[in-house]
Amino acid sequence: MILEYPKRITLKDIARSAKLSVAAVSMALRNHDSLPAATINRVKKIADELGYRPDPALCALAAHRCRLQPNRNVSVIALISNWSTSDGWLKSSGAKALFENASARASNLGFDLQHFWAREHGGFSSRLADVLNARGIRSVILAPAEFTAEPSKISWDRFTVVSLEPPPLDVVMPHVGINHFANVTRCWHELSDRGFFRVGMITREGQYSAAEGQSIAAHAFSQSQSSHPFDRVPNLTLGRGNEAAQISAWIEQHRPEAVIGCAPVHHLLVDEAELNVPHELSYLSLDTAAEKHAEVSGIDSNIGMVGETVVDTLNHLLQRGITGVGKSPVGTHIAGTWQEGNTFESSQLLVTSG
């Protein structure tokens, strides 16, 4: 018995019905801004009536062929930081791993990821845009801001752009980042299971506002859901000066049973404040890979996956011909993975009651 499959509708069939070229039909289906809106709508209507469905295999093959051809407009991806020093962001926690994974992923897709320091070209200014244009760069990844995000004087309409971490509230831009809220919530799940209620959080002055804000919000929410909601420990934000002394004074005053560290502070607790962790105080880190000591309990933030995902997101937008900051802040947040270490043990209350 010979099976007969229905004929697959192609771009050529749509072009014939619309009395347009195949190239024009392809551009219309990708919402290319060089075509009138009426033409785009007419082509899409004909495609629906004919039952056109894109072939994923052919789309992937076409994208692969495009990547094999030299194209000065998309071959370089600019990862732009605007910190006070040229290597400031690259030296921040997790940035090196993120950049390495992003570079490898970009290379696999046929791109070359290059770091640009915005302040070398006047910050986010028209001069920076001119430099990118002169080098034929149309693909941009924005590193997180060092402190408060500075207003951008660049019109991103000519670029395909993705931000690392959520952008400022007044900027609508696709973004990829760490799911700080989920990571703190996971730490609290482990804490509650092991009988901890008096839990404090340590942050460091000058951390990314988005990361710190999400972490503090998740911590406050988890405290409110605790069976001991009134037995709370105020957060400690480490400022300039002797950080170990700040930690010691805070612990002496508030007596937390456990600490969640937004910044790597385990070495301060053990080496400088001389606390016996985990017997006197349990410690969970929100970035175990950044801690100076090995086998710290807490969250592996999967920062390398963030680097790979931001390049994949940018590549997806490039294939769809999408430029500018967008109409809605679509974001992808990567949750971390729990790492069992040697800085966390069950609460004495739980051991005694058990």
C-alpha cells in the first residue's frame, strides 16, 4: 500500500498567490520593516488560508548556511560593560565563567564575542553607537550595571540587544539572568526542613541592585511564611571598613542560627571572625562557586548556563530580525542548583526534639 502525504505548502506557493517574489514573502513572514504593513498582513492572510507551516528542519538548515557565510553585520557580538574600570565587571563574581561560556556558545554558533568598555567611548553615548556601527556590529549584550544604572543616550533601534539581569524599570529590554528569588527560597526550604527559624542575610554594599533586591524580597517573604514570623533577624549590609568586625557585632547583637550570604562571606566568618561553622552558626551561600573555601553549602548559581542562554536568546532574536528594546520586558531567569556542603547542619532544636 502506497501512502500519500498531503503536499507541503511552500513560500513559492504563497508567492504565486500573492504575486510577489519568494524573497518578499519571506521578509513579510518575518515582519521586515522595509515592507508596508498592508503587504505583511496580506501575505500572512494568504499563508494562513493555504495552510502554510514553517518546516523546522529547513529553517535550521537555512540558519546554519547563513552562519557559514561571512556577514560583517552579525559576526561579532559586543558584550558591553560600563563599570568604573575596564575590567571591573570581568573581575566581579561569576563574570569570568559567564564570559567564557558565552564565548564558547557564540563560537559554536559562528559568532565572535568581544568585550567592550563603554566608558572608553564616552559611556552609553552616540559615540559608542558610532564605534559599533563603524565595526559592523549589530548584536549587543549589556553587562549588569555596577551601581545605579546610568541613562542610555543610545537609540537601540539599529541593534539586536539583550541585557544580563533585568534592566532599569524605565527600560524595556529582553534579558537573561539568575533567578535570585528562587535561589533564596530554596535555601529557606532547606533551612525549614532542618529546624532553623532565626536566619539572617548578609549583603554587600554596591551589589547589583536587581540581585540584591530580589534576594532581600525572597528572604523577607520566606521569613513571613515561617512558623516563627516574629522571630526575625534584621539583614546586615556590609559597608566600608572592617567587614569581619561588622559581622561579629551583628551576630553578637542578633544571635542568628544560620546565615544566608548574598556575597561570599564564609571566609570572613571562619578566618577573621573566628566562628565555628557549622557548629556555632550554619552558613548557606547564594554563590558557592565564588566562595574562597571549598564545600560550602548553598546554591550553585549556574552562571555558565546564563552565559550560554544569553547568546542563544540573542541568536534567536537575530534570526527573527528583531531589533530595538521591544514592547515588553521578556526575560529568562536561570534557577541555581542546591549543593550540599559542610557548612550546614540540623538545628540543635530539631536534634533535641527528635
